Amino acid sequence: MSNTSSNSLQVRRMVYAALCLALALVLPFLTGQIPQIGSALCPMHIPVLLCGFLCGWPWGLAVGFIAPLLRSVVFGMPPMVPGAIAMAFELATYGAVAGFLYRKLPKKLPWIYASLLIAMIAGRAVWGVARLILAGIQGNGFTFAMFISGAITTAIPGIIVQLILIPAIVYALEKAGLNLNKG
């Protein structure tokens, strides 16, 4: 690959990543209009996962880590401790794992789902560990029931949306030749 095309690819990745970061900051406003299910839709997760798939693991990791911290500083939500800090590690894991696995596995729909599911499981596990550490530092408790509630039960609508939207978008972008997570 020539230096010019390599630079062009990096600029395109940066633009896609910036778009994903912007979406991660804005989507919670849209879903927040439905208070009963707004946060359960996990709106920040979608652009971070897409960033990992489309731009690669380093970009997915960076956008995932920055998005909740930046959103907390700029908009006050999620609260920095423990919410944004734990989410930063969770979303960084989503972006990194999705991007890494997608690059290594065949670009077929079943493997897109496999990459997504593994990223979702890994991210939720990292979130649980981060929350446990933060609870210990704060002198609070964090039980397994709290983990199941926060990572799975309340997130079911978001998990369903992610399982429907993300593979469809990734597959469509791959077919259109717009995926940048390549060599």
C-alpha cells in the first residue's frame, strides 16, 4: 500500500471514528425522550461497536473509552463515578474486541454475529469488574444480583437492538466496500 493511500485510509478511519463519537454523544438525547426505556436501549453502545467493526480495534477502543467520559464532562450524564468510569472500560472493550475479532474472522454474517456476541459478553464482564473495583474504593457493595440487573436484565432492549442493527449495518457497509477495518 502506498504512503498516500495509507494516509487516506487513516484519515477516513479518523472521520468514521469522529462520526461514531458524535453519535455516542447525541444518541442518548434521542432515546432519553422515552424515559421508561431510554437508557435500557444502551444508545452509546451502538456507535462504539460500529466503530470497532468499521475502523478497527484501536479506534473502537479509543472512541469507547472517550465517549462516556466526555459525555459526563460535557452533559453531566452518566455521572462520572461510578457510571462513566465503568462505562469507559466497558465500551472500550466493546470497540476493541469487536474490531479485533471482525478483522481476524471471515467477513460472513455468522462471524459478524460471533464477533458482536463475544464483544458484548466481554464488555459486560469488564463493566462488572470495574463496578466491583469502584464499589470497593467507594466503600459500597456490588453484588452479583446488581451485576445481572445492570449488565443483562435492564439492558435486554438494547441487546436486542444491537443484535438486529449492528450485523445488518456492518454487513451492508462491507458489501458496499465502505468498511475500513482491513490490513
